[in-house]
Amino acid sequence: PFTSVTAAARFGLGVAVTEGALQRLAAAGRVVQGEFHPAGIGQEWCDATVLRRLRRRSLAALRHELEPVPPAALGQFLPQWQHIGKGHALRGIDGLVRAVEQLQGASVPASALEKLVLPSRVADYTPSMLDELTASGEVVWAGAGSLPGKDGWVSLYLADAAPLLLPPAHPLETTAFHQSVLDSLSGGYGLFFRQIADQVRATTHPDATDPQLADALWDLAWSGRLTNDTLAPLRSLLGSGRTAGATAHRAKRAVPRGRYGSLTAAARGTSRTGPPTVAGRWSLLPAREPDTTVRAHALARALLDRHGVVTRGAVAAEGVEGGFSAVYRILAAFEETGQAR
């Protein structure tokens, strides 16, 4: 690599004349401009063939420095990398944000999320901490398929990264009833269960019952189409509302004493808020980033952040769309630009 000043002095030309000639050579693909010197001496030029040779030799030297390790070494590294175990766990709301950032996009059983996954990474974890992040819009949760019983796969995302990392929605035989629920949320804002129910009954299904609407909401949630601003309905669905702290010490609400309170409740004949399994505000998950290249780069960075060492087995275990070959192309590009090894 050389600078324009060096080339001008070598051939006894003016710097401006040399710059013009180099620009024409760059347009023809014969030279490349950039900062190549490790000390950062500014913009330089390099023959394209020489630069490719330098990159190949540099990568070969870096790869030679890496040595395989026994599986036990990787097994010891991963818990530390993911802040699991005494002396490595995170703390506080900022620690939870970091744990979510590292886990975003990884599907875990909903029943294990707050009993095993998060408490093992955040020493002082409480469900209210996660509810604080979801209610403020910093964190989004999404279903990733149902499991036997009332359980299902769930994943967490930082709100800014969700469009980049959300997978395609899971297949679902969408009925007119499901579509009516989706239409009620198409305005782009969150609605409580009763607001959704009122819209569905007023437009397409006047005889819809609360249990039918609740089932439809969870069909759409497990398939990765809806989310909620709290995990309280998920805890209630799993039967863990009491242990998770959502309703453990909450007193029963008194019967309304207003002049019309009891009359309106009797006329309605249903709970004002709906079943506890559908509490909170429901909304559509954000749309996925349309650029597949941008999504692929974000996924590769998320895998590196989560695993530290990305292996074929780790990618296969997560069921990444396109498999390891899709991720490998991005990781190879990271290696060439010095972002990964």
C-alpha cells in the first residue's frame, strides 16, 4: 500500500495529477483505496491483486493462531459467556437487558423462561423487572410455536432489534375469526381484551364468547403474530401466576359501589377485563425487515453474541432458517473484514 504523496514523489508528478490517475485506475478495478496500514496513516492505495494476496495471507496467519479445544473446554466457556453460575451472573434491570440482548431470537419453553433461563443469568431476577421492560416498550416477546398442554416456545427481543431478528410467522389455519381479531389490531396500537372483543362482536361475530376470543388470541400469539405488553397472561396460562408474583397478594376487587356500577356489570354479564389469561394490551408484532441481507447480518451478530463460538451444532439447534450454510457466508464476510475469527 502507498499514499498519493508517495506515488507523486516516485514519478515526479504533482499530487493532483497522481490522484486523478489513481482514481481512473480505481474505476477500472486495478487499484483499491482505503486505510490499510495498522497505524492508520490515512487513505492509501493498493494494487487489487496484491490486496487480495495480503488478505489471504493475513487470514491464513490468523487461522493458524486458532487451535481446536476439547468439548469440555467449550462446555466450560459457554456458561461463563452467557453469565450462568456463581460469579458470572448479572444483576438489576440493566443486567436483565443484557441477558435479553444475548438471548434475543432464541426460543425457550415458556414454562422455563422465568423459572430457569432468566434467574440463572440475573441473580436478583423478579417477574416485575421483565414486565417493566415490556410495558415501557424496550423488550418484546413473541411466541414461536405451541407445546403439549398449555406450554409453548417463546423468545425475547430488544424492541429495536425485533424487526431484524423475528422469524416468519408459524403456519396457522387462519379462520375468519382469527382474521377478525387481526383486523381489530390493524390500527398499529395495543388494545385490551375487552376492546378487541367489542370490535369483533360489532363487526363480524356478534355471538363470539370470551373463551373463543381468548383461544383465538393465543392461537395468534403462539404462531408469532401477536404480542402483549406484559407476560402476566402467559404466566396465568401456564398456571404460574401465583408463584410468579402476578396475583400472589392481590386482594379481590370490591363490587362497584357507584350508582351505575353494578347495573352496567349486570347488563354486560361478563368481566370488564376478561379472563386473566388475556390480560394486558395486545398488539401485532412489528413487521420484519424486508431486506434479507440486513436480516442475515443481524442474525449472524446475534449468534456470535449468544454463543461466542458459533458452531454448526449451535445453528442447527436453534433451527435457523437456511441452516449453517446461510450463516457461514455472513461469518466469512465478517472474518474478511476483521469483525470475527
